[in-house]
Amino acid sequence: MGLSRPRLLTAREAVRSYGVATAFLPSQATLAWIPLVALAMFGANRAIGNLRLALVCAAGHVLGTLVSEGIATYRIDTGRLPSSWAHIIDVGPSYVLVSAIVVAVLLGSVPAKVAALADFAVLVVLGHIFADLSRLPVAPIGHLTAMATAALLVASLALRRAVAARAASVTARAAPVTYAAGGAGDGLPPSP
């Protein structure tokens, strides 16, 4: 199966997908998320398409949540965190965002990479997404896990693309050569 170039979202599709995405965002931060989501998602979408981006972001979100919440549960069970932490709900929309940033940085065009890196800088400097990472809080562990998951999936996709391109070039080189005028019609090159 060949890889086709993904199409760009129409304005209506972009607004509709943003509307779905904001259902998972805290309501007080919705306006602040718009440029962050746009910077990451558009470049990542152009790089790998709708379905692959949805799968990478979903995997980053789910694994980021499972790992970070799993560590928090273990720490609660061992007495390293108070039991009140068990009632903190971590929706983790930024796990989706950092997954898209990884896609844009690794496979996007140069403008997409620059926009995604700027996005990442805002999240690190202003959003403190890795604050107190050494203490294993939920959010930084989730961000790191989501980014690692996205990087592994993107590497897998890039490897598949490279193998497919290599196979196509080998097939093109192995195509039989035919000669228009070969003397007696035996398929051999004309004699000198």
C-alpha cells in the first residue's frame, strides 16, 4: 500500500475538530489553548494526516495518563502521597498537544518545526509542564510518557516509509530492459 500525501483540513473541518478537542480542555483556559493547539496540530496533520495523527495523539494521551496515574497510585498505596491525591482528576489535554508537537518536530516542514518548537517553549517556560519532574508528579510524567510514545510511533512510521521507498527504488531498478530493435527479435541488445 502506497503512502499518499495527506490533504489539508478545510476551515470547516478545522473548526469542527477544534470543537471536539476543546471538550477535553479546562473551560477557563480554552482561549489560551487555541494558538497552542493550532501551532502543533496543523503542522503535525500535514506531516502524517488525520488518522495517523489521531492515533499518535490518542496513544500519547492514553499511555501518558496510564503511566502517570499508575505511578501516583503506587505512591498513594505506599504512603508517599496523601490519599487525597486519589481524587484528583487529570484529563491531560496537554498530553495530546505534546504528542502532536513531537510529530511536527520530527516529520513536519521547517515552518511546522519552528512553530512546534515555539509551542513547546511556551509550554515549558509558561506552562511549567516539566515542573518538579524529579519528584514524579502526575503531569510531568504524563508529558514525558506522551512525548516518548509519540516519538516511538513516529520513528516506526518513518521506518515504514523508508522501507517502502527502498523497496520501490529496488523494484524500479530491477525492471527488465527491452530493446526496440534487437536484430533477430530475440530480446538481446543490437550487436555492434
